Amino acid sequence: MTDKWETLSHNGIYFWPSYKRLPANVNLLYNNIPVRNMSLEAEEFACYFANLSDNNSSNRTVREHFFDDWKQFLTDAIPLIEDLDKCDFSVIKDYIKKLVI
């Protein structure tokens, strides 16, 4: 066996900053209706899903697992979200893309 490294430098762990809410004009659409009153956690989940690659977000298993986990945070959302296929994450996705560029 050969040595691949002679030293290892580590700068410590990184803690992500706290999640900040989306601007008021950036909404998830459910059946073409803007969703209001999402909890902070539900909105953060929505941003995560919107940011997934198209391959992952269209994968049936990924969608089912995401929705199962996301539902527990959607108790105060208006309108009540009952079907992931009626959710339109495009406004959130576009907003996130603009932040990255």
C-alpha cells in the first residue's frame, strides 16, 4: 500500500445559516392558486424540492418519499395540499436560479 497524502488540513465544520423566508411575491402554486401560511419548515422543504434536478423531481419514488415527509409540515397551508401533482414549484425554482447566477 502506498501513501497518498502526507498531511491533512481541516478548517472545522460549517454550519449552514438559518433558513430565510422567500419574498412575498415568490409562491408555490397549488392548482394555480398561491399557497399561503406555509410553515417555515414546509417552505424550506418546498425550496429543496424545487431545487432538485428534473430527473430527481420527476422520479416517482423520490416524489412519493418527499411528499410523505413534506405533508407533516403542511398543516397550516392554505389551500390544503393533498396532491403533489397539482403543485407548481416553477416560481420558486426560477427565484432560486436567479440567486445562484
